[in-house]
Amino acid sequence: MPIQPLNTKIATFLFTLLLISGCTTVYETVNPYANKTLQARYGPAAPKQRFLEPNTALAAELISYQNEIKPILEARCVACHACYDAPCQLKLGSTSGIDRGANKQRIYDGGRLTPMAPTRLFIDANNTQEWRDKAFYPILNERTSSLQAALNNSLLAKLLQLKRNNPLVESGKLANTFKLDINDKQECPSIDEFSAFQKKHPDWGMPYAMPGLSLQQEFKIMSWLQQGAKFDSAPGLSAEAQTSIQQWETFFNRPSLKQQLVSRYIYEHLFIGHLHFAGQSKQEFFRLVRSTSPPGQTIDEIATRHPYHSPGVKKFYYRLRPIEGSIVEKTHFVYELSPKKMQRYESLFFQSNYTVTKLPSYQAEITTNPFVTFADIPTFSRYQFMLDDAHYFTSGFIKGPVCRGQIALGAIRDHFWVAFFKPRQQKYQRGIRKQMHNFLLQQHDNLNLPGALGDELSLFAYQKYDEQAEHYLKHKDHFANQLIMQYGGFQIEDIWDGDGSNKNAALTVFRHFDSATVVKGFVGETPLTGWLVDYPLFERIHYLLVAGFDVYSAINQQLASRSYMDYLRIDGENNLLRLMPKEARKAIHASWYKGLSGKVANYINTPYYSDGYKTGVKYQTDDYKTEFFSRLKQRINHKKATNPPCTLEACISTDNTALNKAVKQLQQLKGSEIGVLPEVSFIRIRGAENKPDLVYTLIRNKARSNIAFLTGEILLGTREKELDTLTVVPGFLGSYPNVFFNVPQAQLTEFINTLKHAQTPKTQDAFYKKFSIRRTNPDIWQHVDWFNAQHKKQRGIEAGLFDLNRYHNL
């Protein structure tokens, strides 16, 4: 790539920068103990006032963080520094995160024996000094104000300079000196420790293991730092948003006991998502929080580890708090509020004939069991509330605080479909609803979740909850058998079809080792397994993995969640088996759990799927599972819908016959033919004949003989590589791309053939050299920008910035 001439202003600045900071930098490099003189040279450190008053002369003179710095950080830094898995807890997507700085303690620590204090940005501290008291250290200068101090006391400046002085190679793979496994030990130097750090890791400048910023970007950030790293005000909320906030906060805080109970239920389900007012600004999102201050006043958020914990005050209010940070794909899942949604709430929760005479307490044994806490609210209302936005609630299991979690995700397959029982069965009338209500009350103890004990859960106490979960499966099987004897076998008509138009009726879940994605529709070929979800199952998953999951917890709680999740998966699979012919259920189940023995085999293979009771489905073929899902697709793609649901929220239609043929050929690859591919790849297909470029996602579905062990795929060899499959979807799927491919359409056939035969180190390297965008490629940022822009264009308010923490060194 030809070298472009430097802008004179930038060249002058960089030369001046060397003069200003060079003396100190050289001294610190030679003498790693020189950092002891920082205080003597620049004075004591203390948080600075960085926020500018709006519409002032000073704000107009300085570099605008909002307009000039934030776009750079979002384009180059937020790709890794967001969510709980941000290296060194450094979150660069907001002014609060930048000013807070970094921390050496890891949030994801599989060996933690005791819980750590939560460090949730915007929640667990109110100002920078409070974060300093929690062992966060600055990345900006907090000593005396001078041009020299602004850079020599800024960890951000030092790391950018380190990359400028030690750029990456521009081809091939990265050297093995880089740590790219997300479980590798992190090194998080403070400014006082930087001299030793740069001596030990001279090639670890930022962006880490990626090409550096452009000269223009670096110049802008350095200039901003020298001006004191000031933050100008973000744009205020739109008038429409302010009106909607007032309307919704009035609704949530109506005083009746029924409203208080309903608002508590809604809050415990929406607290983690990004709420958006339908039809309003695409840049405005909100969180539903509890506050000690009423509507109209500044929000004073109540910080509790879980949404069902006591607020600690007698009077509190539900408020809508604007989301200040950058929107990143791995945590972004949207719930829309609108006048229509408020009417839906009125219909579901306030037009039903029930009364609330007393509010439930916040005692642990009650709050962690939603079937007790919200027993007064009709089961149908609660279930329909979740079904209306099933994709959102399923996303919560995946995009919540579990930014990563191979232990938790080890409980699910790489690819499966999800459907839901109807909330009201016409043929059952009112009888089954009353029976279900009574059944859930009777199962009070067996429906307790591990979160009930909180921090008091001992290392092996999860076995108690496993036993209760198994007892529930046993009692549920008996209850289901009674229903079958009374009303007949379950039928496809008993499955929710979205009431004629709701696209949440069918979902597909993809697991990507330690992350996952859920999309609307049945995507890909018929999977090995599927889940048929009922209300108790849906609710328990939410309270186990969303409301009750604590990313700061100790290993015992995480193991309890993983172990309990086995029973929830089995529950969903057993529901599906009840619709298979009774004589085929055992064989179908056996295909899901191969190679089991001992105690695990006993509980996995216990036939809690109405063994011996007939299904209500009349099959026409011997391929029962394929026929079932084919007929279910026809039911869900209902005649009532003018436009049947697309297989993805952002489908790309093309009449390009050659391209469609190649995509189908790619979809058919399996086993060793896709062995070189990681879990998630984005492929940019360069358009021919002035046609636009297209993007597809390649999902490698890894086959396993079973997923019944906590560490089975790692220690017990459950992988079945020869059965791996490839799902090719138009547009984007996943939050963590592992690699980008850049392929002209004319070379697509060559790409497929090269992929098929890339089965040796030499041929694999040749494949990636020709078609992939490696981490060392100087143009990789252009591709990152393109994919993010296309994602935003295709998915609108649903899109967030992609994360590069899992981008492979291939």
C-alpha cells in the first residue's frame, strides 16, 4: 500500500509531541522504577472536573468529545472495551467509563471462591472518586495540568504511542507473543507501572493485536488530551421522548396494589434490556430502573444485585433512565414501548378478573420463585406477556450479563429450534388453566431456583436444587399424562402460531462455543434437537439466567446455574418428544445423548416424556422430526399473515442465480470440509457488474455426542467433528465475528473449493492468506467500518457495534 504524504500540521504535532514527552519517556524506559517520581514531577493525583457547561465559549473552543473523539473510540476501541468482558474492566463507550478508568480484578473468573463486589458502571458508584475507592485507576491525566503532564500521565496516550513506535507486521499471522485467548491472564498496568510494562511487552500497544489508529485519529486524540480531555454535553432527549417518559412513568407508578404488583413483574423482566419508544429517535434507548426519586426529578437508581432484591426503602419509583454508553451488539436487545404496548398491558393485566389484596414480600425464598411472588396475576397474562416478545426474552438469556460463558452455554446445542405451547388451548377451555394454576402452586418447593440461597449457597448445595428439578420433571410428567388421558394427545394445533401475525412464534438458537445468538424464524436445516417451551419453563429460564444470574458470583453459584440448566433443557426436549410417536421417542432421545453411563445416564435417560401415551399428531412419513417441523413451519407461516415471517429479521433478497447456486453449494459442506472455519464468519461478497456488495454469515455448528457433562466437550471427547454442519444466512448473525472474508463474486466457487480442501496447515494458511482479512492487514479497520455500517443499515435500531475480542489469529 503506497505511503500517503503527511499533513503538515500532523507532522509538526508529532515532532512536538516527541520533544514534549520524549525526555521522560526515555528515562522511564531505561529505569522502570522512575515512576516513583511521577508525583514529585507532576504533583498528587486526584479526579478532575472534565464536564463542560453547555453553550459556553470554552466548550466552543475545545475539541468536541461528542463530535470528534467519541466516533474514533467507537470505531476503534469499543470493539473490545465494552460489557463485562472489557479487558481490565476498561469501558470506553461512555464518558463515565473513560473517566472511571481500569481495574486489575477480572469479572470473569472461573476459580473465584467468594463473590466480588459488583462494579456496574452507572450503578455501583456515583462519581469518579467513588470508583477510585473501589481500586479503579485513571487512564487520563489526573495530576497537574500541562502539555507534558497531559500525555506523560495518560495511560491512553502511552498505549497509543507504544503502538505507533512498535507497529504490527503487515502480513501473515501475529507472533505468538500476543495473548488472544479470552481466558489468558490479563496485564493491566497503571500509569505508574507503564515503564516496566512497555519494556516487557513493547508490541502490546493499543489497539491490541490490531493495526494502530490513523495519524489523523491519533493527532485528534492527543490534541484532546493536551486540552485536558474535556467532555462536552451529549444531545438532550427529544421532546417526543420526554413526553413518552412522562406517560410511561405515570403508568408504572399508579398507586393501586394491582398496578404495583404488575409493575414489579414487568420490571423484573425488562430491567436488563434496551427500551425504545416506537417510531422515535433511533439513537435513544432506556433502562427501566427503581429510583428513590419520583418522576420529574433526577433519577437516584437503587443498586441491588438482582432485580428481585428488596429496594431497601419503603417508597420507590419505576423510572426510565437514558442509556449513555455506546450501543454494542453483544448487549443490545430492544423492547419497544408504544401506545399499542400500553393498551396490551391494560388488556393482559388490568381487564382480567382478579384482585390483589396484599403485596408479596421480598424474602429470598419468595422473590426467587415467580410462581409464588406473582401468583395473583393470572398465569395466562404472564405467559402471553412473555410470548408477545419471545425473541426479546430469549435474547436476555444470551445477551445479558453473560457476555461470555462457556460453562453456562455448554448446556445447549450449537443449533436448535424453539417453539411455544399456546397460552390458551381452545379445546381445554377453562379447565386446564385452573389445573395448571393449581399444579404450579403444588410444585412450590420443586420450582425453587439456586438463587434463593444467594451468597450462602455452598459448593455442592446445587445438588439439592438438581433433586428438586428432577422431582418437578417427574410430577410434570404425571400431570401431562393426566391431561393426555383427559383431553387426548398433544397436537401441532396446541403450539402457538403467533396469533396470526406475531413473528416471535418460531426461534432459532445458535451457540458459538462461549457466546450464542437467537433469531426469529426456523433458520437452517432441521436441527438434531428442538425445544417446545411452556410457561413454567420460560419463566424459570428467565429467573435462572437473567434475573437470578450474577456475573460477580463465586464458582459455586455458576456451577449451580449450569447444572440446573440441564433440567430446563431436558424439560423443553421432553415437551417436544410428547408430540413424537410413542414408539420412536426412546430412539430419538438416545440420538441426543450418546455414550452416557452411570448416575448421569440414569437421570438423563429417565423417560419423563409421557412414555407409553400416544401423541395427537398423525404422521405421514417415518422421518418424524423433519415432518413435524415442516408442518409446524406451515402452521406458523400462517395464511392470515400477508407477508409470512422471513427467516431472519434482515433478509437480503437477490435474483442472482449464480450467487444463489454458490450459496446453496456452500450450505451443503460438512465435517472436515468446514474444519478450518471458526464458529462465526462474515463474508463480504463483492458485487459483479456494478451490483452492491452483499454480506452473509457462516455459522459452523459443532456436533457433540451429548451435552450432559459440565466439561464434557473438553475433557470427555464428546465432539463429533464429522457431523459438523454449516448454516449460511443472509445478513448478520452473531455479536463476535471470528474472521472476515472478502471474496469477489467471480471467485466464490474458488473460495468454496479451497475451503473444502483446506485440511492441512499449508492449505489452511493458503486459504486464509487469499480470502480472509487477517488481524495484521492494514485495511482491516476499513472492513470493520463497512460491516458495522451495513449492519446498521440492515437492522436499524436492532443493530449494535460488533465485538472483536474473539477475532482469530488465522
